[in-house]
Amino acid sequence: MIVSKAYAAPSATKPLQPHRLERRDPRPDDIVIEIAYCGICHSDIHTARGEWGPTIYPCVPGHEIVGKVVAVGKKVRRFKPGDLAGVGCMVDSCGTCKPCRAREEQFCQGHLAFTYNSMESDGKTPTQGGYSTHIVVREKYAFRIRKGVPLARVAPLLCAGITTYSPLKRYKVGRGHRVGVVGLGGLGHMAVKLAKAMGAHVTVFSTSPGKKRDAERLGADAFVISTKAANFEPLAGTLDFIIDTVSANHDFTPYLNSLKTDATMVLVGASPEPNQLLAMPLLLGRRRLAGSLIGGTRETQEMLDYCFRKKIYCDIELIPATKINEAYERTIRGDVKYRFVIDASSF
Ligand code: NAP
Ligand code: ZN
């Protein structure tokens, strides 16, 4: 048993507090990671507060994990002690269904274990995430991190990075495409960086006028305040693709109207409440509204290697564990530049 210091949500309504976790001893295909940093994703907040449905308490959130491998099981081939490793949103899946064989394990039809608030394959041990000092994980769900990269700024790539990279690749965003990014938070700021790296012209839609300068610094070509209907008028029918990262209920209509004929808006933001959807903007222009969920293990390693090659990292605010609850409040207020990352040495 490996004892890990952690922070956990004791219930939907109580702040996160110090917690002691027991991690399993490594099995033959497991690695043990001493966590260095873990990002705070808005999904952690939705889950800690039970906003998406029942949460298993106490819940240790965190699925943007990076650290150092300190032990490996007998059958581990890809890692050795001293290597850097990352863990994202999944820690296990059935491995045999069609999506698993295609390495799109996020759509596993058997047993999928998310990094927290899921059950391990034994069906009775709740998974616990990266707001902790150690994690034990099958090597298949761990990713190789290059030495010499700014590790704290790499952590959020494990969720914010892959969740935006995957749809940009799937919809073949490239040179000259006009892309809209809705919401400039953790996911949104990565969408801007990645879409720019892929050659797109990027328009940010934000409810926060104060983020204009940051949007430009991040590479955006245009910045639109989304709270004023008139601001959308010049954009009607002009965008090839939109990625919507908003964490709360909002009206899709002005965004859909901004798409060209046959163009797609992909939702990655996961509002706990139903969003408004008027059919007409989809009908006019035969537009498409789609969703996307993180990315599989193959694509996650591909995304990391792409970011290392292009030196694309997250803009972060590094915090000690004692600031987690404050960071949650600030994230909800949209006051995050642009990802909180916990220094795991502070647990
Ligand atoms: P975040 O850092 O809080 O960013 C969300 C941004 O949305 C905010 O910064 C704000 O940007 C905008 N926003 C917030 N409330 C809004 C409202 N009421 N109306 C309009 N805009 C609003 O969150 P995140 O970590 O990027 O996550 C975003 C969402 O994606 C969450 O729902 C999360 O659970 C989900 N998610 C999904 C996946 C997936 O696989 N699909 C993976 C990770 C996260 P402005 O200030 O610029 O308006
Ligand atoms: Zn996440």
C-alpha cells in the first residue's frame, strides 16, 4: 500500500480538505508516479460539487497529472524509474471493444475507468485523481513526457490540451480556416494556441472584455464580446469551424449563425444544465452541431509530442494545495489566467 497525501471533496457542498489516500501496490503492468503538478479543470469542479449527477465521496479530483516515475511493475516496458510521465482523464478501459482496439478508449463500451469518480476494474474501488502526491496507474494509460519541458505548464495538456486538439484534428482545421473559440478559459486558451499553430485565423468569443489583450497575446486574430447581439452581425456565415468550451448554459444561436454552409460547431464545454437550441440556424446552411470527449491514448501522446515539438504550453497560475477552494471560486467567476495548477509538493 502506498500512502498518498491528497485533497478531497467530502460532499457536494463542503470545501475540499486534506485527505489521506491508500494507493495499491504496483501490479506487473503498473507504474508509480510521484506527482509534481496537477491542473484544475472545470470538470473537477462540476464533479466535486455533484453537478453532473452522483459523485462518489470523498472525491479526490484531478486529471491533468505530471510527475516522476518512482517504481515500475515487472512487465512494464515503456517507463523506468526516473522517467517523466503524465496521466489524463482515463486510467483503465476494457481493452477489447471496438473503440478500445482503435485506441479511442474514451468511448469504451465495456468498463471505462475515469481517473476519478469511477470504479476500478474490480467494480468496487473508487478511482481517485491527481490532487495527491502519488498515483499508481497501468502503463498503457500513462504518457511519455520529454525531459526539459516546463512541467507545470505541461500538466493541463493532459485534459485541456487533448480535448481541444482532438476536434481540431478531426475536423481538419488548417491553414486559412476561420475558426471561432467560444469561452477563453482553460480549454479555450489552448484551443486558441493549437488552432493558431495549425494555421487558422482565430476569433475568440468571450463574455469578459478584460481578456481582449490576453486573447491577442495568445495569438487570436479577432476578439468579440459575446454579450452584445450586434457584435455577431458582421460574422454571419463566415466561420469554417467553432469550438465551444463554455462551462454553463448559453444560447448557441449566434454562434451557429456565424458558421458557413455545412460547417460544424463542436461542443466540448459540458454545461450541467440544458442549453438553448433553436433549430432554424442549423437548418439554414445545413450546419452541424457535434460533441467531442477528450481523446484516446494514441492521440493524447500525439498531442503531447506535437506540443513539445512546437513548444506549446499552457498559461498557468501555480498554487499550493491550500488555495484549491479559492481557485475553484475564481475559475467559476472566469478569473483564471488560464489554468490553475497545484504544486504537489504542498500537499
Ligand atoms: P473554464 O476555465 O472555467 O473556462 C470556461 C470559460 O467559459 C470561462 O472562462 C468563460 O470564458 C466562459 N463562461 C463561463 N460561464 C459562462 C456563461 N455563463 N456564459 C458564457 N460564457 C461563460 O473551464 P474549462 O476547464 O476550460 O472547461 C470548460 C468546460 O469544458 C467545462 O464544462 C468542462 O467540464 C468541460 N470539459 C469537457 C471536456 C470534454 O472532454 N469534452 C474536457 C474537459 C473539460 P469568458 O470569460 O471568455 O467568457
Ligand atoms: Zn478536464
